[in-house]
Amino acid sequence: MSNITEMIRNFAAANTTIRKKQVRESLGLTTKQVDAAVDNLVEQGYLKRIGYGAYLFNDYVQKTGPDINDKIWKAMKVSNGSFSVSEIVRLAESTASYVYKRFRMYRADDYIKNAGTRKTHGSGWEKLYRLTKKGKEKSNNPNLEVFTPDPLIMAAVNLNRLICSGLAVRDPDAAKQALGFIEEIKNGLEDGATS
């Protein structure tokens, strides 16, 4: 995804509904840049056209077509409780190195956990894994991708709303909220500058 498309996706996530003109003015982009990025986001399912030049953001996007990761999820789901890498390799028609890589990610994301070991046909042992509750939920719809906008962008957009609406000046609670967003933005920028 291009930087411009990603920028507009974050902007749309922060605003829920957008207009192309609003995107051009707020982000300083050309008509051609906005048109191309919005077309991509509509095609990917992140935006839905709701009127002339108006779009609604969708944070749950169904990815297209089965791929090797879908096969891995299906293989884990159909196994009887526990499974080994070699079983998933065979069922998903993948390679051991790819399945090991996915398993490391799934363990880090708490989708699977260790479930002991078992003796192999030879004289060795292999590790067993089991889906966690979170993993079972994910296995029901592995193609569902949830987009979470960048927190720094969300803080900037929310600060902009409070300032531009005049709420931050008129309402003490809104002013405190705006100061919180300013602190969050400041911290985020300082962290980015030091890394």
C-alpha cells in the first residue's frame, strides 16, 4: 500500500465518513492522488461509496481468496485438539519452515500454545500445539482483517476536531481533552525522533 493510500486510510478511519474534497484540503494532496488512493481503498473494501465524492470507512475488511495462511488455519481447526508442525505441513500443503514461522507469530499473538510432545514414528519427539480461545475465534474467520489507525494520527485528528469546532476554548472538559491529545502527540513525536 502506498504512503498516500495509507495516509488516506488513517484519515478515513479517524473521520468515519469523508469527502474527497475534505481529504485534498486536509492532507494537501492533488485530485489525482486522492482519486487513485480512494479507488484503491474502495477496491480493498476499506471505503464504501455513500454519495457523490462521499465515502464511509469500514474497519473490518474481508480479504479475498484462500491462501496458504487460510489453509494453515483450516488445518489447525480440523485437527483433534492438538497438532504438530508436520501435520499442518501435510494438511496445508506447505513447507515446514513457513509453518514454523507462522507458529512463532501465532504464539506471540496468543492464537496457539504449547500442548506437550509426542513420540514420532522414528526415535524422535515432536512438539504439539493447541488453539487458544482467541485462536479458535480467529480460526472461524481467518480472512477478517481489522484495521487499527495509528494512535498518533488519531490524537492529531481528535485535537483538530476540538480546536476547529471551538469546543476546546468554550468547554473546560474539552480543553483538558485537547491538552491530553497534545501531550500524546508530543510524546509520540519525541519517541519517533529518538528512534
